[in-house]
Amino acid sequence: MKIAFQMDPIGAVDINADSTFRIAEEAQARGHELFYYLPDHLAYQEGRITARGQDLRVQRVQGAHAELGEMREVDLGEFDVVWLRQDPPFDMHYITLTHLLGRLRGQTLVVNDPFWVRNYPEKLLVLDFPDLTPPTTIARDLDTLKAFRDKHGDMILKPLYGNGGAGVFKLLSSDNNLTSLHELFTGFSREPLIAQKYLPDVSKGDKRVILVDGEPVGAINRVPAKGETRSNMHVGGRPEKVELSDRDREICARIGPLLREKGQVFVGIDVIGNWLTEINVTSPTGIQELERFDGINVAEKIWEAIEAKLG
């Protein structure tokens, strides 16, 4: 098959951690042809969705991990699969790219389905499952956020469309900085904020459960660094081996059918204690850590699911 990757600069990836690199590596091992382009090089041209990029070969040698061909323009409608794999922020640039990729429907399989990536960003899809999530509010209004803290005490406050742990704050019920943080966020962004009741279990780790075509394949535990509330590996969280619990499987059984129906092939959910906090569909991570801990080939499972969809 002909596979295109829409992603951030490949030269900067960590080949021992990056999930996109691992997906590309497995595709190459299965005999597929790889093409790579940056999000800014996607275009609509007189009815065609095109990209300017380069043929790609990968190898597990850091610093020499990507062999790139000459820059050329391709018609993505002639590819079998396009991977939507650039990192957030989930802003109007990202949203516009999902609209363009959505025009490939019926010609090319885009993973994950861009229509539902656009309509189910990570911190919003969980709202469909309020009984699985901690108390949550989404608001730009300061009085609403204050009322939420008055009711639930310690809380986590973060940008609605942020990623990688950036801008995440733990606010104690006695903290006087809520107004100042609200002024800071609303001063540079028109987006609402999301507040969730603080879950003390985060000190034991924030579990990343990986689902392939709606089915859980395993999990890793991300433990916050000393003195940190955030467990994201981008900010020093430590991955640890962990087993799927009965509660994890219950959560996956509830959300899995919807993910499968909406074309979300590779998804990572976040679970703290017994509570679902995010459903990551834009550019989830964790494949390589899970493969090392559990000795399973997650990338193979992903490609088997894609190949089955293509018949």
C-alpha cells in the first residue's frame, strides 16, 4: 500500500518513544511504501487534496532514522492511507486540516477519521460518559469556575485544547490564584477552560490505556516526577508497567464501540484511579513503552486493523 504521514518534523523525533515512528517502521516492514509531509504542505487545489513532501524510509538509528527522497507534490487521493499525526494544539489550523483531509472520504482511508477527530477532541468526548468521569465543568465565566471549586474543593484547571501537560494547574480550595489564572488564560485566548475535581490517586500514576479499533490492547502507568502534579511524559512523567484492571476494561467496553464506529483506530485514554479523564484521538502516544513492557506488537495490531478495513 501507499501510506502518507502528515506529521511534525521527523528529524526531531525520539525513535525510542515516538509512536508515529513506530507505526511507520511497522508499515515499512510489511512492505508498504511511505511518504512524509508537514501539515503546512497540505493543500486543496481545484478539487484535489495534495501534499508536498518526500518519500520516506526509516531505520532505528537515532540521527539517521529517516532517509528522505526529493521534494515532490502528490495527490493524496491516490494513496491507500493517510495518517493524521501532527501534535496539537487543536486550533483553527488543525481544524482546517481536518476539513481538507475529510474531502478524501471515499478515496483514501484517513486515520484517525478527521471528521470525528474534529468533533471529538480529547477533553470533550469524555462528556458523553459523565458517569465514568470525575466532576467536570467547561466554562470561560469566572463565577462558574469559582462555584465549581466551592462545591468540589481542590481542582485541576487547564486549557480546553491544550496538550502535553502545558498550562495544567492544581488549585487547592484555599488557593487565591484562580482569579489571576483566569485573567492570564482569557487575556491571550478566547477558549474556555476545563476544570475537574482533583483526584489524589494521580500520585500513584495516570494510566494510559491504548485501544486499537475500539479494543484495549494494554496500558502503561505514568507516574508524576517528584513535586509534580502532571504525569505527562513530556514533562518528566515516568512510564511503568501496569495491568489492565476490571475498571479499565469496563470503561473500554463502554467507549470502544463508539470509537470503532467513528473510525478512531488508534486511541489512548487516560484513567486516574477509577475515573476516565481524557480520550485522546488527535495524536496519541504510548505504543513503544507498552511494547517494551508487555512484549506485544501494538503497531502490528494497528496495521492489521487498517488492512482489514481496506479488505
